Amino acid sequence: MIASSAARSHLQRGMRLAQTAGVSYIGMALSVISAPMLARELGADGRGVLAASFILVQLLSWSAFLGLPRGQAIQELRDGSASRRGAWITFALGPLTAAFAFAAAGVASNGDDRIAAGIRVASCVLLLSGIGSIGTERALLRGHFLQVNAVRAVNLVLPSLAVIVAYLAGILTLENAFLFTLGAQALAVALGVVLAMPMLRRSRPVPVPWRFSLRYWAGSAFDGIGARVDQLVLAALVAPSQLGVYAVAVTCAGAAGGFTQALNQLTYARLAGAVSSLDGARLLRLRSVLGLVMSLTAGGMIILIVALFGTLLFGSSYEGLLPVVAVLIVAQALSDQWQLRTYADSASGDPSALMWASAGATVLLVVLAIAAEIAGYLDGLTMAVILVAFSSARLFVRRVVRRRSELHDSGGDDA
């Protein structure tokens, strides 16, 4: 009986992993097919304009909501209801964030009117982005992976599928590609809002979970900046064609993390339900090793494909793509490890180490980028190397901070 129950549990986990990874790799496969189509039709310049139009909006959607979406999802899971005031604050931050993005478009566009216009139009998705994030966080934390994967599929599958159809129909343009991406993001936010409704209806006049939310936000805000500041800096300081090469390299490298990220998401729910810190630490070590192997194996395959077929797939305007992809594969593997640790620290209710690690690594990234620009060496490959340094520093600082915290707690217990 016990063996049968354990077998069913393992089968269910395997099915959830296959489902989550399947969405990732369907999206990745379509992205691999659509990326060359975009690259050829738009050229490096147009591809750079498309990427730059969404960088600021994506950065703000990850970092502008004070950690409240995750904080409220965890509060509801542990206490049975979330803060009504927290929900209203999250809602109010949406229009404020959209207004900021609209106003900052000129500065973020490096004087390119096409990019500025794209940022202003794309800022509309920020209006309900915070509420949408609540719904996605709630579903992820509760292990409702069918719902989570529906949101992920909208973002990962629909834009690439639309690009492929438009390319085959001979109507793929920069404007169409922009609308495909914007429409998918808006639909994903709408689905998140629907998923948030049960929590919003059951919200109560209880305290806002500021302690967790702000500590988590302090780290996640820097994570959001670090995740896109590389492209934001390139958008502001180099020609769109250089950003276009880098954006394609990011797409290629991102395909290496699909399975690992699916595994991380499944691990989050298990970490949240771990009966002891020892069980959580054991699970974290196991999934870290497995995830690293998967990331690097997939990355090696991508490097081989780009080396053999890069020019054929993307065209001659993407010269120098291979070394940028190779370096970003390493950064992607490190980023996947960081994602797992973010889930682990969130599940434990102590994200303080994330804050210090993200802040320190982000400062390092910005300093190195400025130094490279002053020296005249800032380009896609240099930024990729800087991103590896950023990702490595983030993991290292977190480990140091947590080790010191554990030693301090141990000393306190002995006393």
C-alpha cells in the first residue's frame, strides 16, 4: 500500500515535470524556429528595436510591486487569507508604474523614436501586472501547474507561433512582431488576474505582509534589474544592430534553461511543504546538481547548432553570434541555479540573503558596464562576460551571507 502510494506520488511528479518542461520546450522549439525568421526579416537593427521596446516594461513588471504578489500568496497559504489593503496597494502600483515607463521612454530609447514609441505603447500591460502576478504566484506556490503552464504557454508559445505564421504568409514586419509580443503579454496578465480572483474575494482586513514582501522585493528588484539591465544598457549606449545580435544570443542561451526551470518550479512547491530544514537542504542540493547537468548539456547542444548552422539560420548580419551565445550559456546555467535558491529562500520565509546578494552583484554589473563603456570595449560579448561575473557574484554572496547567518544562529542557540 505504501509502495503503491509512493509510486503514484512519483508518477504525478513526473507528469507535472513533463508537462512543465513540455511547455518550456514547445516554446523553446518555436522560438528556435521563429528567431531566424525574425532575424532575417527584421535584420539586426529591427531585432534590436523590438528587444529594446520591451526591456524597460519587463524590468518594471518584475521589480515595481514591492514583493507584494509573492508575499500575499505566501500569506494566504499560511494564514488562510491575504491582506485586502495589500491587494489595493498592488493594484495602485500598476498605473503608477505604467506612467513612469511612459515618461522614461525617451531616456531609455537612446534617442530612437521607434523604441520610444514601442515603450510607451507596451507600458499599458503594467496597469494590471501586479494583480496578474498575484494570481501566477498563488498558482505556483500551491502546485497548480496546469494554471501556471497556461500562463507560461501564452508568453512562450503564442508570440513565436504568430511570427511563424506571419513569416510563412509573407507579412512579418517589425510592427507585427511588436503586436504579437504585446498581445501575448497582455493575455498572460489577464489570465493572472483571473487566477488571483479567489484570493482577492477572500482577502481580509489583516496586516500587509510587509516584512517578507519588502525583504523579498529588495532582492527581487535587483534581480529584475540584473536580468534586463544588460540589454537596457546596450539599448541606451550602442547601436540597435549590436543589441540585435545580443538579443538573438540571449534567445539561444535561454533555450538551455527550459528543463531546469521547469524542475525548479516543481521544487518550489516541495520546498514550501518540507517538514524540516534538513529535508529542504537535502532537496536543494539534489536539484542543484541535476539542474546544472541539464543546463550545461542543453547548452552544449545549442552551441553546436549555432556553430554549424548560425549563418544559415540567422543571416550574415549576425556576425560574432557564436562567442556571445557560448558565454551566455554559462550565465544561463548560473541564473538557473539562482532561481532555485530564490525559491528555496522564499519557501523558508527568509529572503534576506537574496537582497544582499542581488544588490552587490547588480552594483558589480553596473560598475563593470560603465568601465567597459569608458574604455570603449562595450559590446555584446563584453556584456555577456559581465553577466557571468554578475551571476557568479550573486551566488557567492548569498552563500556567504547565509553561512554567516547560520553560524550566528548556532552561536545564539549554544549561548
